[in-house]
Amino acid sequence: MFLMKIKKIIIFLSKKILGVPNPKVFFESKKRSFEKKIFTKKFNSKDFINFIEDFGIEEKDTVFFPSSWNEFYNFNDGIKDLINSLIDFLGEKGNLVMPSNTNLYDEGSIFDVNKTPTNAGLIAELFRRSPNVKRSIHLNSSVCVHGKNSDFLCKEHEKSISSWDDFSPYKKLYDLDATILTVGCGYFFSMGTPWHRVDSIMLNKEDKKFKKIYNKKIKYSWKDCQSKGEAYFLLRQKEANLNFINKYLKDVPHLNNKISNLRGYSVKVKPLVNKGVELAQKGITMYGKL
């Protein structure tokens, strides 16, 4: 309750002084304006594919792709060009996966597979609307997939109680030896929803400390073109602290790279999650020491 009051005060002061509800957004905008004067080299879709090849990404791979379109200001092509170039590069046997989570966390919310927008950014939203893209059913942490294993990755996500458990696409990304390729969100480790497999694994182990974090049950309804149903999930009640966990992840194999201003990193899901579980069993988590 105390933290909620502090958060409301910060939002109020930020609106009053900075004109935006989140001071982080304000300072990121100022930083971007400054960097635009420094980084001016333009690049296109072909250059971008060469860029991701430097991460070791290959045809037939399964790639989980979080992104921020705000950082593509030196990209000469459009979002559809970017998406199509990624799909073409991965080929018929590859899988392009993007987060498709929502802002809906209220009891009784309705998740419409075909209409509920994602809050994962403009690239992810346009990908969601693209032809032959399938979406998993989950109010909190759905994904969209184009590729050979789209049915496999998306099916049964509505059965997930902790969003990233054994029914989820994230367990399947682990099994497929998928790569997280994060672009526009900073260097390793700044973004990567598959990390939360760690939380679900610890919950499955009946870890009491994680149970305290996931102690709120949210019921919701879902529907698609052919069917509808009801489901629920456990909503986490603690903010992640990436600055804390990053110092423990330096030995996880990963690559950082940049094209013009655009920063990115790649890391395999499996070693990242394995390291996370190893740390969590010692009480070292994304939420600090538990």
C-alpha cells in the first residue's frame, strides 16, 4: 500500500513538472533527441538482416523478437518491410515470435484473440495484424508467431496459470532452443519475457517466496473466431529489478551489437533460464534477494 502511494505521488509530480506521467519516458525522449544529432547513418532492411546475421541468427531458427520502433529513426524502410524481411530470412522452417501481452489485468476482462491490441510496441502490434500470424490465448503474456511451429507454440496457453509455465509458448521456446533477439531496448540484459520461465519453474517447485510474489488471481474471458472460454492466471505483485540481476548474468553466453544508433543483443533462452533457476535457488532473483 505504501509503495502504491509513493508511485501515485511520483506520477502526480511527473505530470506537474515534466508533463508526462512517467519520468523515465521524459528522460528517454531527451536522450533520443540528443542521440539523433550524433547517430545519423541510415540503413535499410538488407542492412538490418546483415546486422542480425552478425548475432549468429540463421535460416530455420526460432527467434523471439522484442523491439522498440522509437529507436528505428535511422531505418529507411517501413515496419512492414522490417517484418517481411525477418520472415523471409528465417524461411519456411523458421519461426518469428513476438510478445503480444496486453494492458488488461482487471478481473473480468475479455481477451479477444483477433482484436485485443498488444502493449509490446508498434512493431509487435503490426506483426499481430499480419497475414498468417497466430496468437496464443493469454490475457497477461500472449505471443504472436509466424512460422512452421506456430500451432505448437500457441496452443493451450489459456491453460497457463503462471503465464510462462509448461502450457505456455515460453516452455516451448526453451524446448526449441530459441534465441531472444532484442532490438532497440538496449544491450544485454534489458528485455526478454522468456526469462519469466524462471518464475513459473520456482512456483512449480512450491517456492514460498515466489508464491508471495504471485498471490493475486485474475479471472478473464477469451474468444476467437471459433470458440470462447474462461481462464485465470496469477499476477505478479513485485517490480523487476534488471540492474540487480544483470551483475549475476555476465557469464551467460550473449552478443551485443549496434547498427547506427540501434542497439541490440542476442541470447539463447535455454542457458538464460537455466542460469536464472540456479540463481533463484540461492535466493537471487529479478526481484532482488528473496
